Amino acid sequence: MDKKIKAVLESYHVLIREEQSKPREMPPGGRDGGQDRRLRAVGPETGRFLNIVAKSLKATTILELGTSFGYSGIWLADAARASGGRLISMEFHAYKTEFAKEMADKAGLSEHIDFQIGDAVEMIKALPSGVDFVLVDLWKDLYVPCLEAFYPKLNPGAIIVADNMLMPGNEDVKRYGEAVRAKPGITSVLLPVGSGIEVSRYDPV
């Protein structure tokens, strides 16, 4: 990982520490009101895990569901560059994607990321098959609908990582955990990394 990427990650870490020191509040207009400025980042421990696992794959197509402000995308795009692959990063809000693009430019990773803005489930449906790695980290009630959309597009040996499985650990993520483990060919484990991650591998029978 080069100096530019490390510098960008450190600037995110400063913002993460500032965010953690403030009380959690719902932004004006609710979750889709377009005014949510919280990073809601996976954090450095999970970011490093994503980077290590994604780098172990060859010529990967990585799908990130929930660009937010681009923190996890830096870890994943670094892995995509190392493997000769690419990152497809999906986000509902354009203003978040614009910030993520600026940070990716600073990190020298822009050419390895395809940013997409809109409804995640519909954008996943429009993707061709051939996904090697998926990060699921968007609104929790979308976890299962997104799973249903991307599951048919997975390559053999694909890895899926879903964040926030222990915190908040609500009914939506519990349903996701049950749903992903019920899929044919899936082996899955819940790990106490960061906010809790469900790590799954797809090996079709």
C-alpha cells in the first residue's frame, strides 16, 4: 500500500475519530433525505480484513453495496489494483459518491473504481454475472433483497462480507444471516471483527 493511499486512509481515520466523539443523530429528512454527513465507516480493523481477503483473489470483480463517503472503497480498490481487477461501488446519494470520488483521486485509485448511483437492487440486477467479492454495508433492510439480486451472479469461490452483524445486530441483519446460510453452496461464519461481519464463501455443488 503506497504513501498516497495511507495518507487518504489516515485522513478518514481523523474523521472517524471525530464522528465517534459525537452523539448519534438521525439527519434532517431521515435516512434518505440527502443530508446525512456521518461516515458510518467500517473502521480500520474491518477495512484491513477486507483488503487482505480481496487481495487473495485473482483478477477480481469486487462489488461494494454502500459507497457512503468512500472509506471501505479505498481498501477494496487497493485490492482490486493489486489483483488486476476492478471495484464496482454502489450508492443511493450522489453527494456521498462525489466525496468518495475525490478521495479516490487523492489515493490514485480512481481508474480502478466504477462508481454507480441509484437503487442498489436494480443496479445489481443490471450487472453481468462474474462477481468475485461482495461487501454488503448499506441500509440493513436492503441486505436480503441485495443478496437475492447478487447471489445468481457470483463466481465459484466468491466471498461475501456483510458488516454490522453484531452492532446493531437487529432483526434485518439476523434475517440476512439466516438467508445467506440457507443458500445452496454457501459456507458462512460470523466473526467478531469491527461491528461484526458475516463472511461467506460460494462453492456451487
